[in-house]
Amino acid sequence: MAARSALPATGPGPEAAGTAAGDPRRWLILAVIAAAQLMVVLDLTVMNLALPSAQRALKFTAADRQWVVTAYALSFGSLLLFCGRLADLIGRKVTFLTGLVGFAAASAVGGASVDFSMLVTARVCQGVFGALLAPSALSLLATTFKDPKERAKAFGVYGAVAAAGGGLGLLLGGALTSYLSWRWCMYVNLVFAVTAITGGVLLLGRQHRTPGGRLDVPGVVAVSGGMLCLVYGFSNAATHTWHTPSTWSFLIVGVALLIAFAAWQSRTAHPLLPPRVVLDRNRAGAYLTVLISGAGTFGVFLFLIYYMQVTLGYSAVVSGLAMLPMVAFSGTVANLGNTRLMPRIGPKPMVIAGMLLNAAGMVWLTRIGVHSGYASALLGPLMVTGAGMGLIFGMIAATGTFGVAPSDAGVASASINTGQQLGGSIGTALLNTVAASAAAGYLAGHSYGRPTPRLVQLAAIHSYTTVFWWCAGIFAAGAVICGALLRPGPLTRPGDTTVRQPSERATAAR
């Protein structure tokens, strides 16, 4: 469904006070938003490298370890749409600053944890306030920049942060854990939060609220419950099996709740996720792209880190440094893609090329061995994958919020984060299961008696390469599916009077 016809051609709608075109503060606001977004993205990966140290310090079991990650994912993923709509209803400045303050407080508590329950509670609170902060930050960006060229630059910066943040989290987590303490993986958030809070208070003007809007309580219950069940079900599958009742029962309930939510949104007068947001082909394509990309990218971060540390013997710091080429390429390509490619060719070719580059990088990684060198086996695939990730993240934020009315900016932004969170959960469960099955199958087919250490290493390599083949398939499927859904040509708004050739007019009409 097209965006509202009253939407002006020059931007998504009225801007907040103090952010009119020409006001130099808008670039400082971009820096504030980027700092907040970097904090949220870093936290998705920075704790992964700190977990072994935290486990030793707080003396919790390996079975409990998953909850340090899962607790954050559950609260973050299940509340995103609710918090995105809340930002539209009560004002994005309020939700942005509240999210920052709450995230900082929860991080401080987590860093000072004296036992497992305290740490998990802090992670739950981080997820809650992260869900409030992430869509608020992106919707502020979407409603702050009005000029198309400036919007492209702003979204390029945002895309670079989103693309590179996960890799930076691995690097930062390794350095903090090795040279300071695992607790600093939590405390570091205070640096970003204080910077963003100060800038937000000083720079952000009063934000417009949705006039006459009401909170869709049944929709909140259905979608939050559905997301909670899905994320828990996929997380449980990653640590147990797909056949346990605690996996499939939660997945079934989650799907049923989301179906009920979708049916309700078309009937209620004040939907939590208005159908007009997701029925636009380009926006729907962006949300699907981030979901598929999130599922496939998991294979890069987790299993490559396992390979480098367990098989090649890299330390946490060296593993993080080894990921730097991917971080650099993804950030650079995301910025260039949004400023140079998006205005000329639109999101469709960027998504197809990005997915295919990621698939090629995954296929290249299947050549790894027990004694592979970094330059010969890892550097090339990391650069190719970084370029692919940059192209994808370079279009997601701009396309996923393009053409929405200001009253829908928060929930449109939340839909992007929801796709990423759900995709990551699916990838975690699927690829962990694939890896475990591949390793077990290899040992069963090659061992005669007690497996030797050499055979165990070969089984691990086989599990990694199997995962990379699956990731390549996921990305290749994403190139076909998302490429078919997205419209060809640059993004255009209703009311755009730009003169086009006949073929361009036909393209824009589709």
C-alpha cells in the first residue's frame, strides 16, 4: 500500500523544532544518534567474548551461560514494535532519552554483578531499554534530515554504524576482556550513553506526537507475546533440540499469536503496526532483507570466531583484530552505497549484489583447514563479506523508513530492528543445529573407537564448512526473494514531479 498521498516530496514530513534545513545542529544530532546506535549494536556482540570470564568470576554453569545472551534477546526482540509505537505516541525525544538513561543504569548494574541472577536481570533491563532506544534513534534520523542529499549522507553514516558495529563489538569485547575485565564490556556503555544523553538534552527539540493516537493494547499483547515465544523457541532449539516440547510448543504459539496480530491490525482503528507501513513493496523488501541477512550473518560472527580461537589458537584480541578488514569494508561500502548508489540505482541492485557477495564470501570460507593461514584463507572472504554487508546495510535504514508519515516513523524503525533480531534468533538455532549434526555425523562416519584429537579437529572443521555452505544458500535465496520483492529504480515519493523517460515512468508506477 502506498504511503499517504499528502506526504511531501522533499521529506518524510514536518521536522522537529530546531532541525530545519540549514541548521548546523542537525549534524551534531546525527553524531548523537550514531553514538546511541553504536552502543546498542555493540551490545549485541560485545558480551560474547566476555562470557567465559564472567562465567568463571560468577561461577555459573555452562547451561546457564546461554541466558546472559538470551535474556537480552528476549526482552529486546519482544518489545520492539511496542516501543516503536510508543515513541510515535509520546514523543521520540522522551523515549530516546529514557532509553539511554535506562540502558546506562542497567549496564552499570550488570558490570557490578555479584552473582548470576543479578547479571541476567541487568541484561533483561538492557533489552527493555534497548528496545525503547533503537527505534527512537532511527525515527529521529528519519524525521530530522529533510534534504535528499543530506538524508543520503545521514543514512550512510547510520548504515555504516549498523554494518560495522557487530564486528567492532567483537574487537572491543576481546580487548576489554583481555586487558581490563569482563565487567568493562558492560561499563563501556556508560561512555556512549553519557555522550548521547548530553547531546540529546542540548540538541533535540520538542518532537511531534501522533495526534489522537491510541495504544493498541491487544496488538501489543499479541505481537510481544508472539515475538517472545519465537525468540525463546529458536534460542531453546539452539541449546537443546528441535524436538523438545519447550522448542516446538513455543514456536507454534508464537506463530499463532503473530497470525492473530496480523488479522487484528487490519480491523482495529488504531493499529500498533499500520498495514500501510508493511504493504509497501520497498519497505517490506527492506524488512525481509534484514531478517534474511541477520540469519546468514550469524555464520560469519560466531562460527568464524570459534574457528579462529579453538582451531587456530587465536586470542580474543587477535580474533577481534582479524575481523577488522570486514568491519572496515562494511562501514565504507555502507556509506558509499547510501550516498552514491542509492540515489542512482535504488535498493534492488544493492540488495542483490550484497547478498551474492555474501554468498561468495561464504563459499570461499569453505576452503578453511586445520592449519590455514590468515592471509590465504580468511582475509579475502572477510573483505568480500564486508563489502556485501555494507551494500545491504547501506539501503536498509533508508528504504525501511522511506515514505512513511512522521506518525509512523517509530514503528517503521522498530520493524527494521525486529527483523534483525528475529533473523539472528533463527540463524542461531538453525546454524547451531546444523553444526552439531555435521560434527556428530563426521565423527560417526570416520571414527573407529575413541576419536583422536586430530579427528575431533577435522569434525569441527567439517561443521564450520557445512555452516558456511548453509549461509551461502541463505544469502543466495535472499538475493532471489528480496530482489523479486523490491521495486527497480531509485526510491520515489508520492507527488514527486521529477521528469522521467517513459521507461522510468513505467518503473515508478509499479
